[in-house]
Amino acid sequence: MPAFFVTVKRKTVIVEQHHEVLTAWAEFHRGSEVTPAVLTLDFHTDTLSCLRRKIHDPADAAEAVRVLHHDEHFDWALRHGIISQAVIIALAPCAMLPAHPALEVRRSRLLPDMDVMLNEPEKFRPVAGMVLDDDFLGELLSDGFPSMPYILDVDCDVFTCEKALHPRNGKIISRLAENAGLITISKENDWVKILKLPGENVTGSDLAAKLQARPGWGA
């Protein structure tokens, strides 16, 4: 039996809000002989400390989902040993150092600055449609991250246009989905509505369903 053997009940878990993935991550960790890493695709950076609001440290994932905000769950999962390392590929620039040393944010050199992304959408649109392309992901994963076992985690607000779901060259994302022990997808309908580009009709719910239906993404 390989050292990274994992028992998985469901390949893909879909939640409403990003921090709700914690219960699926905890379940996956319990069935793993090696603590998994997480690779996330997200518009945001989600790097804040789970203790920043001076609340008590939740004892388990279910409680963490009740009391944490969506930008604090990576830090909690790392502090509690549910995941070993996390890399967030984010569209937004990282405004502050991540709260945990095992949390890293990577941003493509192809992306414009935040002001252009928010206020000049037509300049952003060509790159917005590339987030699953090899040309976008390749440079960000050139160090070989992640190694198995790992969780592929997708926040649907990373897709600001329909074209983003249809990469021209999607070998990297297909391999990542195929080899992931668990895939978690967050609908984040409110953020998708806020961040979608003009003229786009994408919703978080539709995006999640289309992702789950992709070959290799499981059920």
C-alpha cells in the first residue's frame, strides 16, 4: 500500500461558501495516512488568521464553519494539522503576508493590477478567460506543487466569464483534477455576481455544476 493511500467517499464536494469546505477537508484528512496539501484557485487571497477577531479557537471543523469567516479557514486548517500546506492561485494581489508560514499566494504575471481588473474590464477579459489554461497555470506550478495526496479546491469567483471554463490548452488542470484525492468547489454566488465581467451571465451554482461535469472531476 503506498504511503499516500486515501479512502474517499466522494471525489467532489460542492458547498455554498468557501469556508464550508472545512468539513470535507477534515473528513479527507481522517482517511489519509499523510496530511494532504491544498491547491486553490480563487479570486481572493484568504490569508487571514483564524484568531484575528479574538474569538476562541474552534475545536473541530463543524464548529469552525459556524464561527469563522471565509478568509480565515486556511489558517485554521493549517493550525489544526488538517492540511500540511496550501497554495492559493489568486487573481487579486496579496495585500499582506499570510497568517501561516505554510500558506502561500501565487499570482500570474499575466494579470493586470487590481484597478484595471475592477475598472477596465475589457483589458482584463483576455486574461480572465485563461485561468484554466496551461499558459496561466504552468508558470505558477513550475516547482511541481502539489504532490500527492492533495485537495484541488476551486472558488467559483475565479471564473469571471464563461470562457474561463473552456481552456485552449487544459492539460495541467485535467491532470490536477484526475490525480486529486478530493475536489472541493465553492459556489460563492454573491461574489460571482459581484465580480463577473459585463455581459456575462455566469452564476456560482452553474459554474460548480459545469466543473463537476468535466471529465475526471468525479461525482
